[in-house]
Amino acid sequence: MRKVLLLLALALGCLGCVTDRTLELDFKHPSIEVKPNGFYVNERPASAKAILDSLKDMDIPGSRVIHIRVDGDVVDLGPARMLMAYLAQNGYTRPVLVTERHAESSVREAGKRWR
């Protein structure tokens, strides 16, 4: 019984830990995600502190651009902005929120009107 409780305590204590040592930060496949029910790293729930600790453990420089994907179902960007502020307070000055949506633009010749 004691061993079961110890294993349970270890499992619950690690909730929010980033156990996978790979962390993609590019804009196409970022590992850090903001979903309606919290933060995720490599598809696993994580706290803001666990995200910061994993960045520091992997020696990611503070000047590196960190892409954070925002799920399409997220309505309130408050938690995402708080994560960005938390990272900035701890030396990571270039976090960027990205989505799967994108906009395209084009330049028209001066004499032609838009229709």
C-alpha cells in the first residue's frame, strides 16, 4: 500500500512536467500550445513554470523567437498573453503567438482598381 501511495504521489507531482527533451519552436510545428483548457507542450498539459524550466534546461537563449501556437478554439487570449509576459519577465523577450490561419496580400498595379 505504501508503494502504491508513493507511486501515486510521484505521478501527481510530475503533472505539468515536460518529460520529452525535444522542443520545436519554429512557426510551422511549435511544441508549445495554448488551448481552451490550458497550456500544452508536446501534446501534454504543462504549467507556465514547467514551460520556462524546460526552456532553461535546454539552454534556449533569451533572444530566440519562441513560437506559441494558439488553438483555433481559444476565445480569450488572456492566458496566452500572461504566458508571454511570464516568459518576458524571465528573459525570453521574443515569444510570438501563431495560429494555423494566415492572411495573404498582393500588390496591384497603380492604374487598376479593386473589384
